[in-house]
Amino acid sequence: MNGSALDTPMMRQFIKLKAQYPNAVLFYRMGDFYEMFLDDAELVAPILDIALTSRNKGKPDAVPMCGVPVHAADAHIKRLAELGHHIAICEQVEDPKETGGKRLVRREVVEVVTPGLVGDPEGLDGRTVVAVAAVYYDRSSNRFGLAVLDASTSDFRATAVPAEASALALDSPASSIPDALLQELARVSPRELLLPSDRVEAWSEPLLEILDEVAVTSLDESTFLKLDRLRLERSTADGLAEGGGDWPGEFMQENDPGSRAAVAVANYLIENQPFAAANPPRLRRYEIADTVVLDASTRRHLELHQNSEDRGRAGTLIQELDETCCALGARRLSQWLSYPLLSVTAIAARQDAVELLVERDRMRARLRDAMTRVRDLERLLAKATRPGAVPRDLGALRSSLQALPDVATAALGGPGGGSETSELLAAPPSEATTLVAPDPLPELSRLLERALIDDPPTIAKGSRGAHETGYIREGYRSDLDSLRESATKGREWIAGLEAEERERTGISTLKVRFHPVHGYSLEVGKGHLAKVPEEYERKQTLASVERFTTERLREVESKVMGANERAAKLEREIFESVRVAACEASDEIREAADRVATLDALASLAEVARRKRWVRPVVDDSETLEIKEGRHPVVESVLRRQGSDGFVPNDAKLDPAGQQILLLTGPNMSGKSTYLRQVALIVLMAQMGSFVPAASARVGMVDRVFTRVGASDRLAKGESTFMVEMRETADILRQASRRSLVILDEIGRGTSTFDGLSIAWAVAEYLHDTKGVEARTLFATHYHELVALADSKARIHNAHFEVREWNDEVIFLRRLVEGGANRSYGIQVARLAGLPAPVLERARSILLDLEGGELPGGQGKPLRGANDGQLMLALRPPRSAKGEAETECIEALKALDPDAMTPIDALTWLVKSRAGLLAVGDEGDGA
Ligand code: ADP
Ligand code: MG
């Protein structure tokens, strides 16, 4: 006999399966465990923190192995996928009983879980989107395509963007990914990215830079082109009736890179989750240009979805807006915030619905109540349509479907009782069109009600041969009922047997026993053996008792067992047919889920608007931005939670023809950054259809929000703050339009004063002077010198936050007033922050020196231009050689064409110019 541990039937089966999935960890099902062998075992044991053992332990041919119990496997699988692994789930596809124990059970890989296709959606946070995306470049149309799928919700969409004329014209268009696509990918934030294998090298770097944690999967180019396999799978998907459309042919368009990317995603899906062919996700096309462009840094700076501290939800706008009742609505609302609209009519439609719900407290309450019961319909559907679905999954789907009629009734303003009628009478007849009610799917609902018991059980995952029965409701199928009845009759007869036999034999302690392996028996104590009748057949001898059976008992027993088994099989068949019915209704279920998602998002906006007394903004195609008594939604909430009503509202007014740039000066802590963000948030909220925290607001549509706020936290990526800052600023100057909103908070802070000041100055001028770039701009700066800009630039206006001095302390009034600030109060702020008194004292005296035009320490060297208390030197008409160098530098700066520069060019220029200045200078720029 060959003793090698690898040369057993089982290991041969394993090795054969593994060969088909060389890049995946193979979870090999053995009874109640998934086992991993060889390299797989050595790879995962430390990751999952499970014991590594081996078959043939201690022998030279020992096979490393480890395992996880099936009931706990899901968490392990998800963990591995999160770390970028692929996991092939290999199940026993026949009942071990069927083999009679004579040969190995057949096994097949039923699914491959990947970082972007997480498999069983159980346990996923309802707000989390788990997406796999594909990118494709189409030469003939010179466009890039993007497709994104969340398989757990079947949200599947595709778009295309034109290739950019590359800044480095040497490259072919294919090798440089357009900025719009990068920004869109950052917004989508997929867990897994599918790229054509021949592009992986060229594309990975920019993509990985913008996507923090993404697993790149390289696919053969043909995967982006092939439809045959998909068609085939679709048409042979088991148990499915005809129809369902020509998926995915229905979404193929000629020369469309979006379609190509979608085909790759679809192929990848079917490859890894073959069962998905039975209810394939429907593709939706979208245009990035239909929505406000929000680049990664803007979303980060404004803390829309993640805070900058720990990337959590605390302190974000979404947390402030999210009062949704079910996961469907939570995801929808989050998406609305990611994609604010650009169409006045689309925005007005959302606003109308929100307004309706704001005004009808009772209707909103009833609607929200019903929606709470809908739960995560999309993922419940995904779970229920997986082949491993258990009765409980269909039960959960059922209860969500059962809530739909109430949602529909509430959305249509239907009966509720009480004083509801007056509310209804007040409603204009057209309002039914404002809210779109879901279609309740009564047939499927009724089928699930009739077929399944009230509280259907979970059967251990994958154990489809398990013996759990009884989840199909009585009265649903007569054949099942009669099987059950005969089983019951038999059991009843057996139940009566004890009394009968005691009486007949006179053995008062005789018992009827049941044993899962040995079945039924009549148990007699050793002391009574003499009384045992002849026809009793000895079955089992134990220490103090003997067990018997009779011919009749054997007959009845086998009838009962047979009926049970057949009933269990029948139940599984019925369950399967019900599951297929749910699969077939998946398009309708998704449609209903889609409507509930929208209703929930609308109701959430209404709930928040009502609670916080927000108002409906006017959103139009004008270029004006006018906010009266605006508040920062998050900061106001934080203050309120601290028990303060102290948020000070402020107005804002911007338009490219009049007050295009508002320059905010003033000390740290006075409220500049808060104000800047507040204005941007109000604009985004308005364009997503929300009400806004203000007394009134008019928002002329903004096509893109740019922000450059504060010091950046990207140091970890090895870039200097200044470099990041300049790169972001360059992007703004290159891409801003008259329709944009630009938020600049302390730009130039990352470098020395004069460099920073000059850059800030030049940027403001550029935004003011360049045709087509006159974006509405809020510009906060601690460089007081910039105040002078307003003198020469008609559309630049100054404002500052009011500050009072009292006993050498500053009091921040947080009120915005016209004109520039005159002092920075830095020392007072430092004192507030708790700097020690001697340091403050010394700082004060240095400040006095500086203001008097002296360098500290009485070196007596006058600072040019310092007599007005400001450092104006760089901006004065020059006399000296140094002055000339400075003028030259400024002229050169003005003449720059940032459009044509890469960030590296910009930085090189800066470094060179600065060196030039320092070379002729006599005192450096260390001010
Ligand atoms: P700056 O950018 O001028 O340094 P911030 O905007 O960071 O100032 O504001 C500093 C603090 O002042 C914030 O943390 C906030 O709590 C508070 N604050 C800002 N604006 C207001 C306001 N309008 N009403 C009340 N408190 C405010
Ligand atoms: Mg600030």
C-alpha cells in the first residue's frame, strides 16, 4: 500500500479542485467543517488565528491542514476577503448517505468569494456598499468606461468619460486615466478593481493613489468582450421560466467602454457566483456630468461621509441628515449626498416631496413606521436567492414584503384614522405624484405566507440534507399533509403501545423508547424478563434492561420513518420552488425596494428639516448664492448637544458679477473655517434636495465645489503638506468655472510667510482676472496683507469676524462684518490656549518691536514696509536689486499658466524662484 498522505482519494479530489482555483484559498467541506490543506492552510492559519495541524502528523509526508466550523465560517471568509484573498467555497454536493459510505462524496466549488464579491450579505452593515468596479479604455471612441456593482444589493451601473489630452503628451491616451474617472472611482470607492491585464501596470499607480484599500484583479482583455458565456448561463439557469430578457446583451452598446466594463463585471460575477445568472443585476447608465463634481479632497475637507479624525461617521454631514428607517433608505440618502443634482426640475421634485412630508407629521410618522418593517429588502433578496438560502431567509423576505402595502398606503396618504381626514382634505389632488409608492407584490407575499410557517427556522448552512423539517405550513400541500398524517398516526399508535403492552404482559415498568440510531424499542427491566411474550424480538442488551421489538412495531416504525423522510424531501422541494418564485420576482422586488429607498431618504430629510427647523432653499439656474442667517449643521448640533443655543447665524452672498470673491481675514478661532464649510454644505444640501439650516437661501446651481482647507493629513503618503496643498490649488485653478464654488482656507500656510502670501495673492488675482474662471469664491486667510486686494479688484470684497478686546482678552462674537480685520490677536489666542505667561510676555515685546519696524533683540534693522504694522514688502514697488528680483518673480508668477503646469513643474518653479530671491536678499524670509 502506498502510504503517502497525498495519495488518498480525498487528497486527490482536493488537489484536482484546487488546480481549478490556483489563486484562491480552497475551503474544502468535510461534514461540519471547512478544511484547508497544504499552502492554503499555512497561509490562513496565522491570519485567522486558528491551529495549524497536519494529516499524517510527524511523518515526513505530513500534510498541513487547518479548519473552521461551518457555522462560524462566514466571519473567517469575510476577513480573508477583506485582506484581498479569494476564497473558493467547496461543498459536498451529494448526501453522504447516497454513497452508502462506499465512495467519496462528490464535491464542487459553488462560489468564489472575492474582496469585491462578498458572498453571503449576512452581517454586512446596512450602510456599507461593497462594490467591485471595472475600468476599460476604448480606443475607437477614445473614452474610458467604468462599471460598478454591489452584488449584495444588485446595484449595477456604468458610465463613460472622454480621455484627457495628457499633460505629458508623450503618453498615449490609454495610459493616463482622466481626472474625472479617478475622482469618480474615489467616490465609488470599490473594494476590488478589475483591470485589463495589459493595462494593470500603467494604471495601477494613479488608481492606488486615489483608492486607499482596493484589491486589483487583472483580467484577460477577452473578459471585457465576451457575451456568450453570460447568455448561456442565463438561459440554463436552473428552475427558471422563460424570459428575463437578453441579459446582458440588453446593455451592450457599440464602441461603448461603459458596456465593456459592465461585461467584465458581469462575467466576473457569473464566474464567481454562477447562481447569480438566475436573477442577474440590471445595468443602469449614468453620466458623471449630470451631478455635482465632488473630488476626493473636497469630500474629505467637508467631512461629508467620513470625519477627518478616524474616518468614522461622528461629526459628518451624513450623520446629521440620516434619520432613515431602513438600510435601503440609508444607502440611498448617502448616494444622494455623493451625487448632488444639477437639474432644477429634479431638485424641485425632491424638494416638493420633502416639503409635503415636512407638512404632514402624521403621514410621515405612519410612513416611517411602515418602512422600519421593510428592513434591508435588497440584501434579504440577495440572501434568499442564493442556493444556500434557509427557510429563515425567505421568512425575512416575507416580513419585508408584508410591510409594503402599509408603505404604499401611507405614501398615497391613505387611511390612518383619527384626525387624519383633515390632513387629507388639505392635500392637493396632485400630491400622489410627489411620492411614488412601491407596488406590493401580493402574489409572492401570499405564496410565502401560505407556504412557510410563522417563524421559519435556520438550518445549518449548507446542510441541505439535514433532517430539520416542519417549516412548510400545514394545509399548503395535501401530499405533504398526508405524509405527515400517516407519520403522526404511526407515532400515535406507538404512543399508545406502552399502555397496551403493559396491560397485555403485566410488566408495569415496560417502556417504549426511541433512539435516533436504533429506533423504537420496548424496554423491559431484567427482573421481568420471564414475563416477556414469545413474539418479542431481542434488539439490544444493556446492563439492567433488555430492549425488544415486534413485527408490528417494526412495520409501523418503518412507515413513520419513511413518511418522515419523504416529508423532509418534499419540504425541501417545496422550499426550492418557493425560492425560485422569489428569484423570478426579483426584478419587481428590486423595483419596490428602489421606491422604498427613495421614500425613506425623502422622509429622513423631512424628519430632520422638521426637527431642526430648516427651510426649503430656492435652487435655480442663476449665478447667485444668497444665504440669510445660515448655520453650520454639524457645529450647531454639537453645540446644541453641549446644551448651548449659541451658534451665531451668518449671511452669505456671492455672485460672479458683483461680490465674486469674499476675503475673510481675522484671528484664529474667530470662525472662518466654520463659515466656509457652512456655505459649501448648504449648497450641497440644497442640490441634493434637502432643506437647509438658514432663514432663507437662494442657490444658483453650482456645478463643482472645490475646497482647499487647512493642513492636510496626507503626510503618511510621503507627500509634504505644501506639495499636496499646491497640487490641490493647481487643480482648482485648472478646472474651476464660473459655475463653481471655490473654498480656500488658509492656502499658502504650508510654506514660509512670503511664499505663502505671494501664492495666496496670485491665486486670488487669477480667480478674479481670468475669463471663464470667475468662480464664486470664499477665501479665508491669516495674511492681512491680502485685504489690499479689494482696492484694486472690483469683485473682491473684505469681511471679517467681529472680535472684542476686553482686559487683554479676546471675545469672539462669531459675527461676520464687512471690511478687513485689523489685528490678528495671535498672542491673545495663544493665551487662551494656555501658553505660559513668560512666553506670552516675551511674544508681546517681540510684537511691539516688529510693529515698530525693528527685528527683535534690538538689532535695529528696519523691516521694509513694516511701519503700517503689516509686512507689505513683497507687494511694494521695488528699488533695490532685491526689490527688482522680487518684482521679476511676481511678474513671472503672474505670467504663469497653471493650466499647462504639472504639480512638479509648479514646485520646481517655486523652489527656483525662492532660491533666486534668497540669493539677492540680505535677510532671508524667515519672518
Ligand atoms: P478659524 O477658522 O477662524 O480659526 P473656526 O471656524 O475653526 O475658526 O472656529 C473655531 C471655533 O469656533 C469652532 O470650533 C466652533 O466651535 C466655534 N464657532 C465657529 N463659528 C461659530 C458660530 N457661527 N457660532 C458659534 N460658534 C462658532
Ligand atoms: Mg480655520
